[in-house]
Amino acid sequence: MRFFLWTLLSFACLAQNPLVVENEWVRVVRAANLPGQLSRPHVHLINRVMIHLDRGTLRIDNKESGIARDIPFRAGEVRWDPRVGLHTSENTGGTAIRIVEIELKDNPPRDAKLQLSKPSSRFKIEMENEQVLILRATLRPREISFTTPVVAVRLRDGETHWLSAGGPPVNMEPDEPTEWVFVELK
């Protein structure tokens, strides 16, 4: 009986955080946390970009330092999440939250021929560091194309796409302008 419950719980957790993209550069999951949900102790061995689809608060309890801190965030907020040792996370808010988590593998797509996009005035630079250039814009799906690999996240619903360097733009319905976050890999 105990094995059955453990298996059922494991499948529920996997269904809750579906894998959206995985390739040699990124692993993207769409995480969902219920109010009061506490994770098992775990580590993050690679840096991540967190795109919050809902407003909420996560409590991160670092088991190595003994320090717990609350991280409040807004819907649409983008956050850099560096490698971290053993910790737990808990949704301390009163509502469910959804987060697109983009794990950045340690072998970036460095190609001397590829140049980072030069964002037009339609793009706002959210953040930039050694691994990523993060842009925000309101665009129609068919207007989206980049010269380097990009993870594109539609903020309205968390729809996520991998755009290869110079590949075709996102082609999906509906075609109305919507707000996107683009994580361009360096």
C-alpha cells in the first residue's frame, strides 16, 4: 500500500511540473505549487531563469546555512536563480503559483558566427549576464525570430517555445499581440 501511494505521489509531482523543452543547452519545466506545498530537500547544480506567471511568495530554506528567506514576486516577473546548495522551497502564499523554470546547462551555444540580437525599441532588456540576455516585448507570434537560440515564454499562459538560431518564427494561434519574455542564450 505504501509503495502504491509513493508511486501515485511521484506521478502527480511529474504531471505537475511537465518538461517543456530539453536539449543540449536548456531544460525547461513548467512548475506549479499549491499553497503550503513544501518540496523535498534538493540542490540546483546549474543556474536558472525563473519566469513567474502568478503573484506569490516562496520561502527558500537553505539547509547548509540554516537561513530561510521569503521571496515575493509579481506575475510576469523574471528572476535570476543561481546555483544553490541543499534547500527546500515552500509556497507560503494563499494561492497556487506557476513558474517557467529555465535551467541553463553548462555548455552554451557559443558560435563565433552568431551575434546576439540587437533589440529594437520594441524590446525592453530585463536582465543580462554572462549566460543570457533577457528581453520583453509585446508581439504577434509570427513576428518572433532571433539570430541565436532563444526560449520564448508567453506571459499570458506560460506557452513556451524553443527557437533555434535563425529558425522560423513562432507560428500559433491566436495571432493577437501578447507579452513575451525571451531568454537569449550566450
